[in-house]
Amino acid sequence: MKPTILTASGKYFDFANPALDSIDIEDIATALSRICRFTGHTTQFYSVAQHSVHVSYAVPPEYGLQGLLHDAAEAYLGDVSSPLKQLLPEYKVIEERVERVICKRFGLPFPLHPSIKEADLRMLVTERRDLMPQPYERQRVVDAVAWSWTAAIEPLDATISARTPGSAELLFLARFKELTAPAA
């Protein structure tokens, strides 16, 4: 078996040697809108596409496209939880390879601007507040330790309302179009 997948547009994507012409914004929007954040352990379906749109607004305007596409590799790799990624060093190599090609395809720098990571973390704590279940009483100490590294990160003031996958896909594509439109 070759290390390739067939994408929503009918193109093949090769993990070992990703080609620029295999990267398609509609494939990215479709896949990310169908992938649930937190490996699906949310109180309601909340897509990586919607998360990415939020990040694109949480950064300075000149970094909006970077924010929108910061998780684009997940359209091809799936969403692997950060704790699991720590145990998979080869995954990180593949993820970086895919991220580099995506950045090149859309004319973005690699690595992305530091404000992207800051906004991503702010969204993480906001999403945890709004979309994650509360731990059982006996799990509260474990929870406090597991999330202690986020204590200094302020969530957004606004509450997140999850969208359907179709709505998130359209929102993602509209934001992409807005961010890539020629300046008037």
C-alpha cells in the first residue's frame, strides 16, 4: 500500500512526498468541517474548521490567513490530540512536512507567526470552557493538574456556539475568500 489518501475533490495526497497541486482549499474546508475538536470529546460537535475561523479573527489582521490555515494539515492527517502527539515522534515529522507544503502552496511563512500559537491557546481555553464536559467530582484534581499549564491564558469574552459541519465549511471558505481577495 502506498502512503496516499484520496481527497474529497478526487485528488490523491501522498504523505511521503506531498505535492503542491494536491493541496486544495476546498478539500481543506470539507475535511476540517467534518473533524471534531478534542477528538470528539465535546458536549456538541465543534469542527476544526470553525476553530480555525475563530483563530483567524483572534490574531492581528495581517496574520488572518495564517490563523485560518494553522491546522490545515489536519485535513490530510486527521486531528491527533496533543497528548498523543507527544508519544508519536514520527507523526510530528510527517505533520511538519505537510505543514511546510501547505504554507508554500498558500504563500505563508513556515513556521507561522507566534501570534497564531497565542490565539490557538486562547481558543483552546475558551473551547474547553464552552464545549467540554465538566469532569466527575473524583476527577477534578486530575483535571486541575492536566490543565494547570493554561492558568495564565485568558479565554475570550464571547461564548462559542457550535455550527453544523456544512455551515462551518461555508464559513471557512468565505473567510478564505475574504482573506485572499485582492486589496481594493
